[in-house]
Amino acid sequence: MDNKVRFLIVGFGNIGSRHAAQIAANSAAELVGVCDTNVQQTARAGVPAYTHLQDMLAAKPADVLCVCTPNYLHEAHTIAGLSAGLHTVVEKPMALSTAECERMIAVADASNRIIFAVKQNRYNPPVQEVKKLVASGRLGRVYMIQVNCFWNRGDAYYAGSDWRGKKAKDGGCLFTQFSHFVDILYYLNGGIATAQGSVANYAHQHNTELEDTGSFVMQADNGAIINFNFTTCAYERNMEGSITLFGENGTVKIGGQYLNTIEYQQIAGDALPSINISAKSNDYGLYQGSMSNHDKVIQNVVDVLRHGSTVMTGADEGRDVVRMIEMMYAGCS
């Protein structure tokens, strides 16, 4: 079709390739260039490839830059894209600090461009149903929320990267593995007022500088008590990614490995639809990530830029999630 949204991608590893596939599958989108220091990776993209971002930005007219590079590069690459006049799609986490997010937002405002923060789990059908339930007021006051994230990350995951597990480049499990779960907590119930917890590195001391396990007790801005538990030490495979809400008028658990089922519910009035989605995680061979909804992320960009639709996750929300993660780490004993 004419008037396609033209995309560039910086960072062409697992997640950049995922973006490319969804851009190619969207009839209203077109991939016009990729950038990565690994020329073997970019050779299979089927579009012009570059090893320096500024060269690509100067050479290829485009509408959007997808930032799919390691966490510590998100700020610099987003600002480069915005400064070149492109809207940006930024993979999770938006950045590694609130200050970085603020600088990104300032450049977006100055250039009149949009930052799309990638939080694809918001599109999960169970999450959408519970979001509607909470927004309608049917659940009443939320008393307590339990978040469990029990995943596996083995040695091969860290051996295949020069940034994963490095404090300055990775940031920690809450930034890299579990920021989506912090985001869903924020999406369903808002921000947090306090956070206290503990983290430890049990099984990854030989190959990471970071924690692999943690547990937090927090209080939400609306007064709800939150318990948030995570680990990358689940034996051999991912086990669970869940969030359970206990409210005045009901209880509901979004469960499965990737927030892909409504595991149980007891709600005043009509029940939510029974949902159980399987085989829709991001499969990266050696490990699996969150639900594979990047098609919806790309479609949202197209809908916003061509039809004036609402941004699913804007920069302010991406920053707020980073702020929550900072509060959690600051509250560690």
C-alpha cells in the first residue's frame, strides 16, 4: 500500500530480528534499514545494513527508529533517532534510570516526536480483561496484589552476550528479565509509595554481577499491599509469571508462564472470559521471553502515526516503570 510507515532498526539481535519480522508482516509498514556491529546478523535482514547509527540515519529517510540495543544504549540511541526527526520505539527497559528517561522525553518534546515504550504484555488477552475489570470499578478497592516471576536463565544465556549480567550495562533482573511484570503491576494498579526487599545472587555468581533472586513488600499509591517475588533460578525452565489481585468484590489470578491465562477467579457479577493461550512466547532458542505481541506493538505505531490512535505505552509510563524499579532497588536491605 502507499504511504507505508518506514522503519529503521538499531540492534539486530534476537529482539531486533523480532521487530523486523513483524514489520515485514504488516502491510502498512516497511523496513528500510538495519544497524548492528555484527555484519553476519545484518546480512540476513534483506535491506541496507550499517555498522554506525549516524550513517544509517543520514542515509535512509524513515519515520521510525526501533531501538533494540542493550539496555545501557537505549538513551543515546533514542536521542539520536529523535534528533534526526524520527519517532522511536524503545525496547524494555526504556532506560536504566529516571534521569535518562527524563532526558529522552525532553528531546522528544523538543523535536515533536513520540517515544513508544515497548511493553507488549499489556496486549495479553488476560491482562486486557483484568484491566477492563479494574477500570470499571467492579473489583472495588484493591487490598493486596501478589506478583510471582519464576524463570530460568542458564549459563548459555550469559555466555552469548557481552552485556547481560554486567551491572553498568544490564542494570539487574528487574530491568532485563522482569520489567514487564513491574509494568503490568503499574498498568493495573498504578505506582508505588514504598518498597522494601532483599535480593541475592545464588546460582549466577560465576557469570553475573547482579542478583538472580529477590522478594519485595511494597505499598501502592492506592494503599494496596504488594508482594513481588522473582528468580531466574527456576530449575531448567521458566515456571510461572503471575499476578493475583485481591479486591473488595473479587479475586482474580493472571497466570501461566507468561501472564497468558486466567488461572482462577471469583468475582461479584459476571465472570471474565476463560482464557488459556499457549505457544505464544518469544522463543529465542536457548530461552523463552515474554508473550510475543510485537505485531501489536508495530500495529500501534502505524495506527498512531497514520490514524491518530492512542499510544499504548508512552514515554511518561515507561519512565514511571523505571522509577518503580529504582525505588525497589533502593529499598533493598
